[in-house]
Amino acid sequence: MASVLRSPPPSRSISVPARSVPDPGAAVWGVPRRGTPRSIVATTPTLCNVTEFCSTVSWWALNGEEKTLPTRGREEGPVSQPRSGPTVALRCFGADLRRRREAAGMTLQGVAETIKKDRATPARWENAETVPNPRMVAVLLDLYSTPAAERTEVLRALEEAKKPGWWHPWREVAEVGVIDLESAATGIRSYAPGVLPDLLQTTEYAEALMSLRNPYEDPAVRRLRLELLEARKAHTIEGGPGGVANNENRAGLWVLLEQATLRRRVGGPGVMARQLDYLEAHIADVGSSVAIQVIPPGVPHPLAISLCGHLEILRFKEFGMGERLIQIGLHPAMTLITDDSDAVENYRMAMDVTSGYAPPRFTPLPLTSKDFG
């Protein structure tokens, strides 16, 4: 698995069609506060605001047009940030600039007039859409009366923010907003009512699912997607350089599955048998970073009643990075990300309640590979 991370795909140029397709508990995730949940409705197609859309080609394809995406290998050196999408480091840097501006009592318009730029320029910096150069950051720090002791740390954070995401070699097929948040999370809670979540899929299962979703997809694009999936698993749950595997709470990825998800044949009996063996290996491993609970059929739990579909809640250690709720759509362009605290807590409460209807962690799966012959 590690070899995937050390050997990124070679340089190429491909065409991607725009239509392609911890254990639960308050002690770990916090006690939800009461409040009326707000409706999760996206009004602006932006990756860096409170409500965010994520698309496989969101940084490249506009208005449904097909784009030919240039590919660059790591050997080509530094690349501009938008080619990888916004990273958590860039989001945190932008949020820090916003906090400093607001503490100085300045508006975006006031900053823009002082540095002789249009208002959109500092807004893009704060929204993690572009990266300012060090000279301009120094100007902003002077403008915000930043103490000398803090300037070095801010400039160090700028260097981190300039780095492309680890997924850069697969950027043509990456849902950049989801992958970066997933990679930086210290905890991921997932509810999967239809098919298994990406991070628990074997390569065979994932390939069969891709064939169902888009049977006419270019084989080269599909290979890239499978390579990226293996890299995501290695990075996030299998002890890579980051992700929930390095969380002090070993059950960094907690998944609630409907029993019907395990019975749904994806790829045929052999594929499903090996997929169940893969899940059972995680369940049997007390040191695994993955916790799996299977909800019995017929249980009228809150998540089923809400017809919410596939959900994930992500937690981060970075200051200023609130939890994110991800609603995964059939098409990447319909995946919705929000940091609305009421929405996040409402669904966290629903997950807590639902987990009580399922057997605890380490309970064997209700069916085994033998059930698929």
C-alpha cells in the first residue's frame, strides 16, 4: 500500500467529461447542544465558504464544458495552489488573515484600498482561493499591527499553505474539497445506507461500483480513480503520514452500516466475499483505526427516517477548523459540505441515537463470505 504513495502516476494529459461520474459517544465527540437545526441549503457554488460544493472537476470545468486537464508529476517542481484545490493549511491561513483583519477593525474594502487592490483580492486570500506572496503578507501584517513575535509563525504557515495537497498526482479525478478534509481529519463518523463508504472498499468492490455508475468511463480515468482510492486508504486509515490512524483515539473512523448494504451484491459473489473478509479483518483487529457497527434491518432510527443518504462528520485538530458535515451525492457536483454548527450537531445526535440500535464494536458481521458462496 505504501508503494502507491511513493510512486505517483506518470505525467499525462487526459480528458475528463464533466458528467463523469472512534467509537461513538459524547466523551469522544462532545455533548451536542440544543438548538433548532438550520436547513442545509447551498446558495453559492464556492469551495471555501460556510457551505461548499465539491466536484471532481470543480477547479477545471465550468458550465458543463469538457476540459482537457494538464497533468504534472512531482518531478516538475512547485505548482500553483489552485491545481490541487484548497488544503486545510490554506483554509487555516486564510481564516487567520480574516481574524487579524477583524481584530484590527478593518473591512475588506478598507484593506483593498490601502494595498491598492480590488476588494475581491483580499477576499480570495481569506477564502483560501488564492495564496498571497510573502511580500504582500508582510504588508498585511504591518497593516494589522501584528506583533513581531507572531510574524515568523505566520510566514511559516504561509509556506505550508503554498504546498499542493498530497493527492496532486491524481488531481484530475480528485474531489479536492472532500479529500483534503478527509486527510486532515482526526475523526470521521460515517453513515452508509446504500453502498460501503470509499475508505472501506476493496479495489474490486470499488471498480465494480465505478462500472455501475459510469460503464462508459475511460479506462485510464478509472485506473486513476482506483490508484487514488488506495492512496486515500493508505494515507487516512492504514498508518500513513496523516489521517485518523495517527489519532490518539484508535477508532478514528467510525462507520454505521445498514445490514442491507452488506447484502447488496456489487461485483458478484466473489467480490462480495472478499469484501466481507476485508471488513471482518478490521472488526477482529483491536488495534484497527476503524470501528464498524451494523444496524439490524427494520429499525426505525433517526437517520433512516430523515432519508438523509450517505453522511460523514469530520473533526479536526487545527484551531479555527470547525467540524464539517458532508452529504455525499450521486454525482460529485452534488456533494455538499457545511460547517453550520446546528446542522453538524443535529446529525451527530442522530448518529449517537442510531448507534444505540446497533450491536457494539467488535461484534462479528451478521453475514460472512460463505453467504456469497
